[in-house]
Amino acid sequence: MQQHPDYKGEEKIFVSLPLNAAHNHEISQESSLGNRINEKIRSKIYETVNSGITNTTVIKRILKSFVEAEFRNKEIKPSVYDRAFYPLSKDIKNHVHKAIASGTLSALDQENLKKKIEEWRREKDCNRHFFFRPATEEMEDNAGDNFLFIHQEEWQRRLMKLYGNTVTLLDATYRTTKYSLPLFMVVVRTNVEYIPVAEFVTEDETSESIKEALHILKSWNPDWCPGHIMLDYSEAEINAVKAEFESAKILLCAFHREQAWERWARSGINH
């Protein structure tokens, strides 16, 4: 269909706003900015995430019930349009990510892990090694304990003995689990492929934490004495390996070395 030459189009934008009565504050230019989320609501999100719930829809229902219970006997109640008490899905997602990234360790999850380890140890023909130390809070007379979990199966010890004294790889993985806890995998190259022969999770990525985990693994594998150890470029990992394996030669992963070169070339500090 051909448009008439004298016809001029018109663009309209429609904005839907709640009525003035729906706001619990004066509508002005300043009020157009979203209210910052209420501290109690933020704490409730963190509490919910730490209990293992991260689904936005579920958290939204929990927050709605929480607000209704908080203001049940109060005359002035927050409007459902007030984002401080009724945050949008994107606001909830942001705080869920922050809660996960904070690395806060749930006491419930630690207790569940402890029970799971006890269950694994009771299994028939179980000959696997576990080390588990839950994190504890700092007290006035106690500095608290850092979280540490180490696991190794019997078949992994066998492969470590067969192939671990030539080259051992320490592969660190971050921010891929519920908590932002460093996950380390000890890997060897077998006659088939690269296979993890032990795993450990530390509360932080300091040399002391990594060194402690490696020291425990050495006690489980007295014949483990690698000639070469390949690492990512991490000073914490390098220092920990040097302390536990003085005679081992340290190799840097080619991928991370090239990545470091590329970042350096783009940073401008070399000009």
C-alpha cells in the first residue's frame, strides 16, 4: 500500500504510572529514582540464599510474606509499588549474586556436607579419604577456623602414584559454584587422558590455605614427589608449591601466560 505524500507520521510514547495514592511518599523529580532496598529486606535475601534458595520467583514470594508479617499490626504499610520493600526481579537477582559472591558460608550447608561425608564413609568397601573442617566465626578469645574440604578416592591415589611423579597439574576454578570458594583439582596425565586425582576447596586463595591442603594430600600419598608442577600464574599457588615441593620445577600454563601477555600489551603500561 502506497503512503499518501501529504501524510506525516506521528510517534507517541505512553507511560503508565501508579496513582498518587499508591505512593507512600510525595511524587517529585527526586522520587522518580528507585528507593534503595530496605536493610531488613536485603538481610532476608541473604538469609534465603544461604539456606540454599536462589530462585528469584521463590524469593519474591518469601519477601512478600515477610513484609506482610512485619507490617501486619501497623497502621502505615508500604505500597506494593515501593521497591524498598517490594523489589523488582532484577533487584532481587542483583542481591542474590552479591550474596553468592560474598562467600558467606551457610552453617546449614556445612552441616549437610558433614552428614554427607559420614554417609559416604559408611558405604560398603569404602576406601576413600576425606578431610573436612567447617568454618567458625571469630570470637574474642578465638580467631576462628577457615573452611577446608579435601577428597580423594582409592583409584585416584593409585593414578597419582603411577603418573603423579612426572608432571602434576594444579587447576584452580573460581566463581562456578554456589559460593565463591576456590576449587582446586590436582590433575595428572595418564596413558589415556588428563584425570583429576584429588580435589580440595579452601575458604580463600592464600598461600597458607593452599599449602595446608597440599600438605595433607602429601600425607595421604607418601610416594608423591612430582618432578614438574604446572600452575596458573598465581603467586599464592607458586609460593605454596615451592614450600611443599622444594625440588619440583614450576611450569606456567601456556593459556594463562598468553592471556597475561595480551592483557599487558593492551594495558598501555608498556608504552
